[in-house]
Amino acid sequence: MSWNGSIPAFSLYGEPPQIPDACIVHVETIAERGRIHGWTIAAHRHHDLHQLLLVKRGRVILRLDSLRATLRGAALITVPSNTVHSFQFAPDTRGIVVSFASELVAELANSRGSLRGFFERPTAVPLSRSGVAVQEVTTLCNLLLREFAHSAPGRESALRGLLGALLTNASRVSGTEAATNDAPITRELELHERFRQCIEHNYREHIPIETYARELRTSVVCLRRACLAAVGLPPIEIVHQRLVVEAQRQLRYTTMSVTEIAYHLGFEDPAYFSRFFTRRMKTTPRAFRRRDIPDESLT
């Protein structure tokens, strides 16, 4: 589905956007929301909210930004905040959806180094029912669903503890744990992560790096050092990458013209936006929109 305006954002699908509680953990079955919407979840995104889906049985046709896939049977799907995603579930698909605030993930990552990078990009992983880690993920999802459904004493603490265990096991299943080891969080990594969060709220404003540094209560030199240490890129390039990602999303999922997208992203000159995009993507915005991206089968 393409949208005439910007890509819609919801708290949970079909619910108006709101600032998520930093402690929020929401759990429901795929069927609860799937049946209401005819098993089709149109393209949308969530600000400051991550999601993890465990499909136990059924079929799902999905799109997560540029990733398109058809999954049959058990699967694990991660949807980072701001990822544009859509799902078409076969009727009576069984599974669980866990939604939680980005701030909570950042807090958990500070105490569990293996979670760093787990929500940097969307993933869709077919599962083998025989794996021990897969069984742990299924058990933890079931426990989360049961805990969420009751208002027992200590419910919030229990949900946070179960979520931490779930994400740790899910990172093992998805293969990200090996890439994100248990090295301690350094001040530079922490500053880089806060810079990323700040970008999410300001990238369309095209504010100077000096302003970001002031908001983060650091110097431009320290911010540059942190970004180079974390990802090997200077701060301005990280901001530009975020603008390019958003431009790709708007070109894929909306019918806005290139000029409208340029203004939507804060560019005063649409021609400059086209040059900016072309320089980084090696193709023009219009050619990018026309390009047919083949489905990626994960069955």
C-alpha cells in the first residue's frame, strides 16, 4: 500500500501515536489484532517502540523496510523503532507480539552487552523447533503473555525481567549475539547511542552538529571521537545516513513526489535533495522508486 502523505505512525497498530512509557511492555497474540484487521497489517511504523514477533505456526508475507519475505511455519521477526513494516498473515496464524519502549532496550543493553546491535536492523529468521534456544524463546514469550494478562504484585518487574531474558535468547537465535559480544559499554559507545536517539527527534531540522553536542552536554570533538570509535563515521555522516534511510522509506511507501519528500525532510531546495540522495545511493530518487526489489524468500 502507498500513502498520499507521510507514512502513518501508531503506538500499537490502529491506535494513535503517543509518547511511550519508558517501562512499557505490551504483549498480545497475533490473532488478537490480526482478526480485527482481516489478518492484514498495512504499512506503518512506531516511534520509540520496538517489536518482536514469534510466529509459532502459519504463514506470513512481510515487508520490513527493504526486506520482503514469505515465512512458513515457526519464525522470529524483529522490528526496530521507525522501521516501516507490513504483514499479511494467513488466517489463524498463531504467535505472539511483544512491544516495548526503545528506552527500555537501551537500559537492558547497558547491563547486557550481548543486546547491543540487536535492534539496529530488522530481521526475519525461520526457526527450527528442535533448538534449545528456540524452545527458550517460545517459553519466555508464553510467560510474558501470561504475566501481561494478570495484574499480580510485581508485574512490572516480572515483565522487565522476562523481556531481558527473551531478548538475550532471541539474539542467540537470530545470530546477532556473536556479532555483539559482552564487551563493556564505554563512555564513547554510550555517547554515540545517545546521539543516535537525539538524531531520531531532530534529523529533519538539519541542525548543526554543535547544537547536537550542546544537547548532549559534550563538545564537538568528543562527539566526533565517540562516533568514530563506535561506527567509524563522523557525526554529520551519521545524520546524513538517517536522512537517506528516511528518503528511501518515503520513496518506497508513499506517493509523494520527490519535491514533496524533499520539503518533508527539511530540504529547502528539492534539486539539492536529489543531488544529496544520488551522491549517496548512486541512483536518482526517481530511479530508486522505479526499481523493482525482488522478494527475498526465507522459507
